[in-house]
Amino acid sequence: MTRYLFLLLPLLALSADATTLESLQGQWRGEGALTLGSESEQRLRCQIRLSPVQGGEVFFVGRCATAQGSQSFTYMLRESADGAVEAENRAEGESDLPARMEGRAEPGLVRFQSETGALFELRRDGETLRLIIAGNDSRGPSRGEALLTLRE
């Protein structure tokens, strides 16, 4: 019996080391609403993908769109053992999104933002993921929220 316990210990350690970021992996798609400055609310459609790279790192790629336009984003997310999250913009070419963001992760929730107020929040509830995005541009503050479902 003891022999089998030693065989199971590495498997238990692997599941205990899974990060909050890795628990959000997959391809997500859905819709919600976006408000830009004083403009009326618009329909927002988003699709994102979270792909684990190595321990504590996840590639976060997505695109959100309204009838007026769209925004793509590509970040490498790193989660440390204490739940701190660093986000590094990995977009090809020029990007108007922050180069670095910081935040926290806890079970079912990852939130990171920049010093200028740009924000991403991912909150998982079963097979749904609530994506909240916020920022500022020439039209003033913006805030979007979409309810996404897991596609794979």
C-alpha cells in the first residue's frame, strides 16, 4: 500500500500547483455591453483564449468588437505563488494598450490593471466567464462587460 501512495504523491502535487490562470484556460466567446464616455450603451462581442505556456504563465489573446470598431489584445500573464499577476503586452507592432499591468489572482478571479486605469477582470463561475474591461480614451472613460462561455 505504501508503494502505491508514493506513486500518487507526484500526481497530487501537480494538481495542487495548478494556478488560477491555468484554471481559466480555453477558448471563450460571448457578448455583453460597452459604454464609451457619454455615448449610449453598445452591444459588445468578445472572444478570448487563455493558453498555458509553462508553470504560472498563460498566453491571453482576445478581441472585442462593437458596431463602431474593435480592439485586439495579446498579453503574457505571469502568476506568482502569492497570487500576484503581471501582464506584459505582446502585441505585434504598435499597441495603444498598456505595456505592463499588475494585479491579483484568487480562485475563480483574475484582475489586473495599469496605473492609467486600464483594467481586465476575468471571473469564472462554472462554465461561464465574466470579462470586464475598462479604460480611458479621447471620449472619456469606457467600461465593457461580457458573459462568455467555454468553447473548447
